[in-house]
Amino acid sequence: MIAFARPLAALAALALLTGATAMDKDNPTCPAEPDFGPRTAMTLTPADKGGKRVLLAEGTIDATLPDRLKAAIEADERIEEVWLRSRGGDARAGNAAGKIIRSYRGMLTRVPAGWACFSSCNFVFMGGDRRVVDEGGVFMVHMFTHTQDRAMIDEAVIEGSKATTELIGSIEQSSAMLASEDNDFLIRMGISRKLLTDVMYKQQAVKSAENPSTRYCLSQAEVRQYNVMPLEKPAS
């Protein structure tokens, strides 16, 4: 198994030798300034790249993405790749969009060099029948959480123990359901479930004073180890 601890000194030395971008001090496997694309809703732009017709999918994933993605692919039969950069967004919409991509046999998803795919974008990417994370592309994962809305939590605490207990119960139930859905999705897409147990679920949902890390960026060896990037299928 590939160890997760990567000495900061070694990473810094590698960056100096290769001219790579600076690494995030809180999340040392990841670049300090990942290119997630725009913060607005994901745009879907057909383009010709390297002799191929591709769909550039850039921006935040919202509930409208699955339908828009299907319409964009259906509108241009020449599209053979979907290129992704996104900070994530709606988790269930990401799963649904991934399933739509999988319905197109042979469709390739790609995280190009310099682009970053995070959170629910991971699941859109994993929908590809073929999948490539280019050298220099960033496949960034985390432990999903429903506890980021601190104002909602603070309000529940103020209201008293009953409200807090109800909120905790709701979070636990929602988290369990999403974990089950993610596990089912990985099985269907041919991804190793160890990606969840060995990587995603080992990340902190919320950073602490002792350990600020909440994200992990897979290396080229790791995207192969977990079958995030499978061996290319021979042409049929």
C-alpha cells in the first residue's frame, strides 16, 4: 500500500527540481492554487483539441448539470471526451452526471494538466468509460461532510439539546445514505472501494488546530492503484 505521509522537505525539493507549482502547506499533497475554473455554474463548451472533439466542463456542479450534460452530448455526436475542472458542488448531481457519461460507450473523461477536479467532480470524472488524469492534472478528494454550515450548528446549540440532537441525527442519517450511494457508485464504475476506505474516509471532515489537512491529491501511481485511471482498453 502506498503511504500517505509524504515529507514536506521531499515535496519542496521535487518542486524546485521540476519547476512545479507551490504546494499547499495545510494539504501538502495538493497545489497551493489549484485551478478549479469559475465559481459559477458549470459551463459545457464543445471544442476541437488535438484533433478530437471534446466537451469542456468547467465550474461548479449544480442540480441542473445532469440534464444539461446529457443535452450537450446529444447535441454533438462527435464528442468523444469530457474535460473537467471544478471545485465540486451538489454531490448527488455529480453522481447522476457520472452515470450519464457512463451511458455513452467509450466516452473518455480527462483532467488535463493544470486543471483540478475536486469533491463531486470526482464522481462526474469516474463516470467515464475511459478515464485519464494527465501528468500535472489534479484529482483532489476529501471526506464529504454535512457540518460546514457553522451558523446552522450554532443556532441548533442555542436552541438547546433537543435541537442539537435532532440536527446530529439528521446529519448522521444523510451521511450514511450518501456513503452508501458513493460505495454503490464506485462498484458500478469499476473503481476500487479502497479509494473510499483508504483515502477519502481517512481525511478530516473539518480541520483542527493539530492537523489542518482536509484534502488529498492522488499521485499518478495512486490513480492507477485505485483504478481511477484504468489501463486503456484496446480498440474494438
